[in-house]
Amino acid sequence: MGLRGRKANKNPPVLSQEFVQQNHADIVSCVAMLFLLALMFEISAKLAVPFVMLQYNVTVPATGFSEGSADHTTLYHYGIKDLATVFFYMLVAIILHAVIQEYILDKINRRMHFSKTKHSKFNESGQLSAFYLFSCIWGTSLLISENYTSDLTTLWKDYPHTQFSFQMKFFYVSQLAYWIHALPELYFQKTKKEDIPRQLIYIGLYLFHVAGAYVLNLNRLGLVLLVLHYFVEFLFHISRLFYFSNENYQKGFSLWAILFVLGRLLTLILSVLTVGFGLARADNQALDFSTGNFNVLPIRISVLASICVTQAFMMWKFINFQLRRWREHSSPSQHPKKKVVTTKSKISKKEKENGINGTVTSNGADSPRNKKEKSS
């Protein structure tokens, strides 16, 4: 397949660390192909199906079907076999990551000639902007098809929401697979040690909240919050991509700053409305693992606390980011005049001493002696 490492001048030893990093996409593609080939044989198909296909499907009567249409529909719930499905689609995410890197981002990097710092940030924003855009479009189509936007009470009505549509479950499986794939990518992409803690924090937060919404049957609320959050993050990373190509570009960051604050407020409002009021007033408030009911006070408090702490942490990072940007923009306007004055004063002194043009430096003053030493 030749996605990574084919243009390298050196051929590292097979199965060495450098070999795995250069050819990880090809290796992962072979592993994924084994699961697909296993589906072709009856003996191995039973083992391969949980990895490739969504599990725990149930057939229920369809509501509001028209004449001539099917009178039943297939829904899904979650279980331990979903870990196998997440693992397979994690392999798919690694392959797609390598395709975007090789055929899009690397070509742009070669044209723009970025520094090493900008190179890594450009790759990060390029990968995340593609994922956020795809997830926003997919999540928005789900919100429309499931009619979650027309009536907010659907976020907590008839809880627990233990049954998913195919698209809803596949969306959550894909989200978990993507954020799990980001962990080995830290090794494959040779991430700098100083950048690893920051990336581990946001990867862990994504996994914690997506898995929490999935396991606690808060998938409807989780879908709304993810779409809202992903849209704001997409705007930030696409603005950063434009900034790398033109450092005078600032409009995207200004719009992102406004939407970021509004996004945090909407996240808190929807969370309190759903968990603090909607589920708190529901009749079924007894912990029951068999029915998937987690609507009890300690869990509700934990959910709200985790959301509030995460939003506060993001606002703290946002304020620090804005302060850093303000200092970067204000520092050049405060110091140039001082620099010009000092250079002029130094040049004037040297002009008086050496009788040479204002471009004279210490090297220029010593140059005659250097020439004599060289000639001798």
C-alpha cells in the first residue's frame, strides 16, 4: 500500500522501532485485512464478525410506519463485545490518519516550508479539523433524523435510552475508536516529550466523556454536546491552518473566541437542564443495571460535576491562551522605538570614533587588522 516511509533514504532493520514508525500504516492495513478475509470462511467468520459488525441488535415493532413499509425495525444496545468493534475501527482510524497525512498534509508542508514547531502544529490541526468537520456533519444529520433539535425534552424523556439506531451506535463506536487511535499515534508520529502530557490530557477527557455518555445511556445529550463542541473546535483549528499560511489572519480566532464562550454556556445550560431538572423529576430514580437505569442522585451529581469541572478547565486554558496572544501582539508595539534609539546612539558613537558609515559594526572596525593578520 505504501502509505508511509516509502520515500525514506535509509532502510531501517525489519521490526525495529524506526521500521514500525515508518511503515505502521502498512502493518495496520495488513492486520485489518486479516479480519476482513476471516469473514469469507465459515470457521473464522464467527470470530471476525464481532470485530467488523455492530453487535447486540434487537428487532422491535416500528411506530408510525406507512402501508407497504416494514412493520419492524432493528435497534442496538451496548455490551462487552463492543470493545472488539472499537478495536477494529481503531485500526481503520490509523489507516485514515496516515492517508490524510501522506496525501494532503505532507504535500502542503513541502510547499509551505514550515519550521519544525509549525510543522507539528499544522499536522495536528489538519488531522483534527478533518475529524471535527466529519463528526459535525454526521452528528448534525443524526440530530435532524432523530428529531432531537425540535423538542429538547427528548434529551431526558423516556430515560434510560438503552436502544440505539444503527447510525447512533456506529457514531459512538467511531468516536471511541478515533480517540483511542490517538494514543498509539503519539508513538507513530514521534510526538515530542513536552507535547505528550498536553495531548494525553485532552485525549483522556474525550474518552472519559464519550464513554460516560455511552455507558450511562446519556447518548442523546452526549450527541448534542459533541456536535456543539466539535463545531467550535473545528473553527479554531481551521483558523490556525489559515494563520500558518498568513500570520496576519486573525478574524477566525476572534469569531472562535466568541463562539467558545457561548459554547461553554450552552453546554452548561443543556447539562443542567437535562441532568439537573429533567432526570431529577423523572419517576424512575432507582439504580438498575439490568434495565440500564442510572438515574440516581450520586450519579447525576457526578455527571454534572465532571461537566462543570471540564468546562472550567477549558475556560482557564482559553483565558491563558488569550492572555498569551495579547502579550505577543502588544510586545512588538512597545519596544521598537527603544531599539531604534539605542541603535542610533551606538552607531553615532562609532561614526565619531571610526569615521565610517552608520552600518559599521565591531567586526567592521576590526577588519583592517584582520586583513593584515591574514596577509602576514
